[in-house]
Amino acid sequence: MQLMKKREKEREQLEQLKQKIAEDNMVKSNIDKKFSAHYDAVEAELKSSTVGLVTLNDMKAKQEALVKEREKQLAKKEQSKELMLKLEKQKEKKRKEEQKRKIASLSFNPEDEGEEEEETEDEDQDFVTFGVLDLPAKKKLGKNPDVDTSFLPDRDREMKKGNTIQNFLQRALEVLRKDFSELRSAGVEQLMYIKEDLIIPHHHSFYDFIVTKARGKSGPLFSFDVHDDIRLVNDATVEKDESHAGKVVLRSWYEKNKHIFPASRWEPYDPEKKWDKYTIR
């Protein structure tokens, strides 16, 4: 009888001890809701790992050890979340810096530091300079916009003799995909190339326009170098010898906006049709 009373008393003390430990930890954490599941898990672990009769001191030590272990796990989980958030912020910061660097590289500042341009490839190859897509060059000296540099080789803006519009659009798609999400699932057949307000078919080559000295509605098709800063507002009524920048658009965008300027001016290229007179209407 005395042994049963002693065990009953120890059991009551154990319950009181468990309750006291739980209350103390709840006060220290000051976040009751967050750790309610934590203590339920500790109690479940304590029950599953305790077999037979144990002394009060052993039970207390075991419970404290389980509580500490559980808190360590929660702390590691919180640290892992904070680390993931920090890494995401760093990636976003790097992406914005890279985007700013690409925009800045289009300024062609002659004072930019970098390595000299690499030597040209086989001199026997014929190239056609098109100047439609300005690809940012890494670690290269910029060209002075006040000086005629058309005679200099330019790997970023050169096409081999015989390359078609489709070849150019394929290369443009590879470069632009990382900056424009709508192009990630697009194929080259879904792109359109617009030059001098004419929709150029994919099978034509740049060399075709040079040989025939073809013209569009607003300028020559055979000249692909753009000397003026296209970001500035110029007088569209004044005809110039320089070519205008070509445009690369999605066919779906054109279908939605072909009734709106400037897409309303565009029409398919017809080699039989002559555009000797400069027009902006």
C-alpha cells in the first residue's frame, strides 16, 4: 500500500514538473502559439522513449534534454529560412546590377575600361554589317560615336554573306530570351523582322538587299548601320541617307496591334514594288 502511494505521489510530482517546465519555457519564448506543437512533440517523444518505471530525476533530465534538442531543431529551421531569404535577395540584387550593366554598356562610352577587341576571323570571309541589334560586348573598348568606324570589324553586329533573316532572328532570340519572358517559349517562326516599314520574309538574305540596293517606305533596305541615336526624337519628315533601326516583334503582338501606329504602316515586302519616294504616311 505504501509503495502504491509513493508511486502515485511521484507521478503527481512528475506531472507538476512537466507543467512547470512547459510554463517556464513558454514564458521565456513569449510566443505561445508558435511553440504549442513543439511541446506536444516533446511529450510524445518522452512517452515513446520511456519504458518501465524511472526515477523522478531521470525523467526530469530526459525531458529537459528533449526540450533542448527540439529547440535546437527549431532554431536551425529558422536560420535556414533566413539564409534562403538572404540568398534570394542577393540573387535579385545581382540580377538588377547585371541589367543595369547591360543598359550602361549600350552607351558606347569611349572612356569605358576593357580589353582590346579580339582579332578578326578569316579575312577571306565576306561579312555584311547590319547594325540592327546592338549586343553588349564584355570588356571591350567602346567606339567613338563621333568618328566613322564602319570600316572596323565588329563581331557583335556582323553577318556572314548569305545569312538569311531567319538566321538573324534565331541569334536574336537566343540573346533576348533571358531578358524577355514572353520569348522563352517562342520559336523563330513566331518572330517578325520589320525594316523601313516593310515585313521582311525569313528566306531573304541581307546580301540580297545589298546587291539589289532595295528600298523600303522610309529608307534603304541595303544599309543596316544606324548612326543617329534612336532614343532621341528626330524629324521623321526629313529623308536621310542613314538607315533606320530594324524591329523584331512577335507575330502575335503584330496581329493585336496592326491597326495602331506604327504597325498600321507595315506591309509585306514585295520585290516587284518600288519605293523610290520617301514616305512616312
